[in-house]
Amino acid sequence: MKRHILAGALLALIAGTAHAEATDPGPDAPVAYDLRFDNAAHHEAQIAVTYRDLKPGPITFRMARSSPGRYAIHEFAKNVYSVTAVDGAGKTLPITRRDPYSWTVADHDGAVTIRYTLYGDRGDGTYAQIDPTHAHLNAPATFMWAVGYDDRPIRVTFHPLRPDWKIATQLPPAAGTANTFWAPNFQYLMDSPTELSDFALREWQVPGPDGKAYTFRLAIHTQDDPAAIDRFTDMAKAVVAQHNKVFGAPPPLDFGTYTFIADYMPQISGDGMEHRNSTMISQPRSLKAANFAQIDTLSHEYIHAWNVERLRPRGLEPFDYTQADSTRSLWFAEGFTQYYGPLLIHRAGESSLDDYLEGLGATLDYVVNAPGRAYGSPQEMSLRAPFVDAATAIDPVNGTIFTSYYHYGAMIALALDMTLRERYDLTLDAYMRHMWQRNGAAQVDYAPAKPYTPEDLQAGLAELTKDAAFAKAFFDASIRGSALPDFAPLLAHAGLIVRAANPQQGWLGANRVASADGKLTLDQIPLPDSPLYKAGIDKGDVLLRFGGTTLATADSWTTAIGALKPGQDVKLVYRNRAGERTATLKAVTDPTLEVVATEAVGGTLTPAQQAFRTAWLGEQ
């Protein structure tokens, strides 16, 4: 049932009721955090954490260097300062620092309280943003912790800046204590984002796999009106239902609730980040301004409640916050999720066939024509995640050697789905359910009992198809290797056509340019073996004349290359680091691909194609 929650509503409506094995540790919790936001105008939070019943000897506190759902280093300690420590009697304790990430207290009386200031002004799934409108907190960017006490239960107390601030989190509420929540252990705390603001709340109920009613919550901080929020809630309910249908039921939620924490405010950064019983989704545009495109991120992140949170790669479990965590399986964990996100939006009736095929075609074109496949397989691209997943560096990189494991994996999923349907009368849905039962359903202490390896993924495919030779050949060719199938005959079963999008358009290998200081420069690395690449023209070279046209603006370049025909010769005058040069280029056919429906180009859909398409995409 949809509910409109007004400011000042009980926090019990926002945080779920615990029904898992662990329980609230109470006011004497061995670990307790306290967060205040009095200086939110300057993006600061004042945080204290108390550890009790400590072992004798030094105790070291750390800030994380990485975050669940991210695969790169982020160095959250850079935003922590004014750190002090006292013992259980309030006596000041000296702190020693030997590295940028930790603070060590040499001696204590069995209890230590660390106090620190946290600066945060990036609102997304990775960092923290604190301002007078909200506190948007990713846990690893927020919480300092003591090394060696990960299994202890934890209490967290928030002090909202304003009376109308509510609290959205997957942490269960502490009994009888306002604004206080608890976590069964350190790993669960660090996987629990929190939003404090005057957000709107919508809720609905779904039967869970354990026979209990699960509560789904949309806590949405936005400037949209209630009608837009209601529309988005209806979309979310329809999409969630399709996700649950794939697996037969919602994931077994630890405390009976799943929370979509949505921030659609102008100061936010676009992102989506999955967590065990919640997700943080953000975009600087309002729902109306984005035409409700935020449903794409919501759909992607929700399937992660199974795929990557509970059905989890071994390399990510347990998560190590002191380094970049890596796995060879992001093509499955992120890529198969990328495939299902838009597919289940379409099955829910929230996108048209044309819109779905436009996105599918763009992804297929990117992967098929991506030069990165020449440099590595999906497993290799998965291992490059620490260098690309919101990682930052000041030196340039070769942008042609990487193919996103999101899109790469999505096309592997498409190929496998089509092959299973055509050859075995099975589906990718069946494979996902099989892997869920095989490596995901069993959970111990809020973690998967059997995290998977790439070998498990291959074995699961062999078990499902009862064809070990097929599974090995598929993984050898397209997972350990970088081969792709011919998608045209695969998609033809659904009455879809893979074709050149611009067969009459000439192409040189790079289109993007930049204009600054009166210069027009090439703003992307040309694709290998393209006319520009073969001529030795590179990103950053100044473009001077194209045929008889002087290149002074981006529009002049766009117009010039837009008139090219395949096979046409053209002279390009440019300047690189060695001086002015002239190259004669022969345009080739634009390699861009698209996917269209047979009937959209005058063909006739056969009954067999219609049945195949309906079984795959759902009734529309």
C-alpha cells in the first residue's frame, strides 16, 4: 500500500523491524557511533566512536581506502581531521600516526573514544555529502573503525540537523531509542548507506520467500511534486515485480525491508551503488526533467541484491577495505546485471520495443566495434576495474585498450540467452536461478556461504544444459577468450535485424573534437586501423583544414565529416608536436550497428519469431 509520510513521522516507519538471528546490542553496545551535523553549512560532520571491552595493548583505528561496489582506491582518510582520543574515564590519550590511513592509541583502560571531523561534499554512491539540505553518507567514507574487532555488534546514533530530517537506511532501528540503529557486525555497517533529509517516503508490501511480508521503501529526496513521486513509485513497483519473477521471489532480506535511497537534487552527482538490503541512487536532474530515466539505475541496482551481494564473486568476499578488491567475474556480476536492467524495464511495460532496441543496438555496436577486445577477454577487462571504476590519475591512458565489463558482459548475456533459448529450450533466467541456488541462496552471518569463482560459473552452465562440452567451449571462446558470436542469426529468432546504421556515411575513425583558445583539436584517440589512426593523427592534434574547408569550430568539423561518402578521398591539414602535416585520408563505411524489428522495416514477423520474442521480452 502506498503511504505518504509527513515530516516528523516515526522513524520506525523508515527503518525495518529486525527478524534475523542477530539482535540489537543495546545501549552498552561494544561499538557505538555518534554523528552530528551542526556545521553542515560548511560540509562538516562531527563523529565519535567508542570501543569498549578492548584487549590490552595498542589499538589502531583506520579509514577505508575502498568501498563495496567500487573496485578502485578512493582514500577516504583525506577528508578526516581534528582527530582526538580519550579513555573510558575521559582522559586524553596520545595518538601516533605512521601512515595516512590510521591512528594508533598505545594504551587505554579498556575503552577508547575517537572523535573526528569529516568533510564531505560529493553526493553519490561512493562519498559523503553534508549540507543544510541533507547528510548523504556512504559508510566507508564516513566511519572510522578499530582493527581486529570486526565481529562485534554496533550501535549508530544520528542527530538530525533539522526537525524535518528523517533517516533512511538498511540498518535496523534500535529498540526504544529515537534516531539510533544497529548493525550485527563491521561488514554490515560498512555496506549500509544512510540519508538524512526531508525526503518523501513511499512503501509497498511483497510476499517474501520465507512466507513473511517484505516492505519495499522508496526514500526520495527531490524537488519533484507528489504526483511525479507517485508515478516513479508505480514504475519501481512494476520493475521490482519483474526482477522478483526472474528468481521466483524477492531476495531473502535480512530484516524484512529493502530501501531505495534516491537523491535527485541539483548538488548531487549521478551514480548508483548496490548494497545488501538497499541501494543508493542519485542524479542531479529531477524526475520530470529526466523524463523518469532514473528507473534505469533503479532497475540495475536492484538485481544486485541477488547478483553480487548474495550471489557474490569470491574475490569480493569478505571485502577488504585496505586495498582495491578485484575479481575476474565482473563481466557476470556487473555485465549480466547490465543486460537485465533495461530488459526488465521493458518486460514491466515501462519502455517501448523501439526504445529497448535502441539501447540494445547501441550496446551491441559498442562491444562489437570496440578495439579493446583485441587486448583482452571479459575476464581481463574485469581485472582492469581498479584502473577505471571511478579511479583517478593525472597521466593520460590509452583509451582504446579497454572495453567496459558492463557492456561486454551484457552482450555475453545476450548471446547466452539467445543460445540457451534456441539450442536447449532454456533461458538466461533459468541459468541465473540455477546459479542462485548453487552459490547464492545459502547465507551465513549476512554473507554468502559459497562465493563463486569463474569455474563455478562454467560448472553451473554445464549442469543446467547437461552439456559440459558446450559450457567449456563457450567459456574458452567468449570468457577466457574474446570471441563473440554472430548476433544476426541469434536475434533473427526474435524477428530482429542487426544492420549497419549509416551505410551511406563515410567514417574516419574519430568524430569528437574540442575547441579552446582559438584551436580545434581532435578530442579522442582514433580507433586502431581507422583512416585517422593509420595516418598517424592522434588525440590533441590541431585540425586546420579539411579539403577546402578551414576548421575553426566544432560545427565546421561536424559538417565536413557529415558530407563524407565511403571510399571518398580527402586531405586533412593538421598540426601535431612535430609541426604542420598533410594527410590524404580515404573514408570507409561507418561501422555503427543498430538493431531493428523486422516489422519496423517492412518485414513480416512469423508466428515462431513472435513466440520467441514474447517468451524473451514478455507480453506488450
